[in-house]
Amino acid sequence: MIILSPIWSAVLLWWLVGVSLVVLGAIQIGRALTLKKSVEALPAA
């Protein structure tokens, strides 16, 4: 597939960057919530 317009290639690049940042952010939020739950489950020293 050849993208003829450089504008479309720039739009596609930024769209992919945005989607990847949203996915990584969601993963980090999930990791933070599961880590918080696991820390609360530990007995207090």
C-alpha cells in the first residue's frame, strides 16, 4: 500500500503514536491499581 500524500502519512503516524500512548497509559493505570491492591494486602510490619 502506497500512501501518495505526505499529509496522510503524517496523520497516520500521529494517529499511531496517539493510540500507542493511550494503550501504554491504560497498561500503566492497570499496573498501578494492581500494585496498590497487592501492597494493601501485605501485613503491616
